[in-house]
Amino acid sequence: MAWSQFEDRELHRVRSEISYAALQLKLLRFGLEQRYRVDQPRAPAGSPSGGQWIDGESAGTPSRPNQQHIRVRQDETGEESWLYHSTHHRPDGSLASEHVLNRDGSRIFSEYNTPDGTDDWDTRHTVEDIDGSVLVVENAGNSQTIRDGRGDLLSQSVWGKHGPETADQVQPAYFPTRQTQQLLSALFTWMSTNGISPLLTYKIGEYFKENPASFQVIYIGQPDTETLSGACKRLAEVQKYTDESASKLRRENYDSAASYGTAVHVELDKRIKALHDPDLASEKSYLKNEDENDARRGEKGSIRVDVLEAAPQNTVCVYDIKTGKSGLSQARMTEIAFAAQKFRPNTRRILVTEMRPRSR
């Protein structure tokens, strides 16, 4: 008897439950280790919490809401980065959580609090790589906290007038580990296939030229257009040009997605270059290891960025134009930071957003 798609999805559902429980156990263990760490600081004597452990909360154990409605889908095209995706709904129909199993073996657990929930977060994403490393991203209102699996604080930011700002009490932690970058990449890629285009924001250290990996990711998420436009003033304009370029060319006139994507980039480049605006650049190419700013398109050893906007407060907004399904890799994070520094040498913050043509 052939193995049915229903049985395949049911098997994934059971594996999802087991996987979820295993991650809960891991984070509980991490939390216990963190709570009883010998060198962990305590609150000073005489304070309301005197003698108690401080700055030692765990990364947050995934809660287990009453999930009675589970739906599982499988990517049968082989084109997506994910293999299975399950959604867990509460009895009232609201989304409680999602579980994503990626093709590379990494997993993403996303949880959504109820408006009257007792937890101090609105949404929480827990990402686990195949090597066991964990990243937890929690959102509460306009603030976001990023921790590793042991609960150690990696970043805390608040959305301000010019985009995400590092919280005053947090000391910037540059040189993110390769594991952290990999986990951020997995979450960004999932967000790019799941609705609103994602945004990745990072700050560049003073010693970036000596070490191009010296940047700190301070925010990853999916802000609405109005919020993002407050930081990246040319967002609507670039989206308009992208839509017009894609609409003029039309996908059906090209043999492959790659050739269509290239044509859209070329058309968009023409429109932006026609503005002759030094604060808005397109299809900029730079040599990785040279002091010269510009390189020829496709030149060996060069990197290219789609659209860059010089924004206030030493900020560069990067619009990564997508017509296909690719995400943002670890290497690409560093390349974009490098290109932003070449475009504006005083750059200290970069907002990278994925932009896709909107259908008409």
C-alpha cells in the first residue's frame, strides 16, 4: 500500500511534537545552568532584590498553548528553503505557534501571544541549527531582545525615529559567531517566504575596516511599511520604480526566472541612475580588498548591491531586490556591510530590507 501524503504529514506532525518537546527540555537545562552559574552577579545588598541572581533569565522556554488545531503542509516543489511547515491554532482560531523544518535540518519555532496573555512578549522566534546552537528573538511592543540558547543577551533594541536603536544599558557585542549568523540567516530566509518582506538591521564597529565581520545585528523582523518609511525615506519611491520595472518587462516574456530577474535589475538601474541623485545609488559594485570605491559590474573579486539610500544619522538603507526565492546568506550580510561603508564611509548603521515587485 502506497504511503499517502496524509500519512506523511501526520508523521511530520508527530515529529514536530517530539522536536518541540526536545527543544523545551534543552532550554530548561540551559536556564538551570544559567541560574546557578557560580560567577553570575547578584543584586547589591539593601536593594529590593538584594542577593538575588540578576541578568540570568533563560532564553525563554517555548510555551505550550492549548493547540487543538494543527495544519501541516509540505513543499513538494523543492524550490523552498523549508521542507515542512505546521501551524498550531487555538480553539478560538487564533494562531498560537508555527514550526518550520528547513531542508538543511534547522528548525524555527514561532510563538504568538494572545492580547490578554500573561507573558511579557508579543511574539517569540526560537531557531535551532543542526549543531544544537539556539537563538531566541522576542518582540514586545516596539522593543526586541535577542538571546542565545543559554539566555545570554546578544542585543536589545527599541524602534526609534530613525529605526532600531540599541538600548542604552546594553554594551554592543560585535564579532557575532558564525553560528549566530547562520541562525539569523535561517530566520530571515523564512520570513522572506512568509508574508511581509523582512528587515535586518546591524551596527558597524569602529574597527570595521580591520575586521569586516565586526558588526552587531540589533534587529530582525517584519515592520509595516509606515514604520519602515520613517527610517528609510525613499522606500515608497524605490518600491514604485521596482513595480514599474517588473510590470514593463513581464515574467512571461522570459525563458527563466534568472533572466527575468536580471532584466528587472537592469531596468530599475536605468530609472534610478536617471535621477542623478548621489544619495540614491543602484547596482553599485565594489572591490572587496581595494581602496578604490567603484568596480566594473561583474568584475572578479567585486561585490554588488542593488539599491542604497543615504539616510540620516549615519545610516544606509539597502534595498535587496528579489524576484525569486533566495534569502540572505551569512556571506551576503558581510558583503552588504562592506558595500555600505564604501558608499558612505561614515556609516554606522545599516537597514537591509528585501523588496519584491508588487503585482498589479
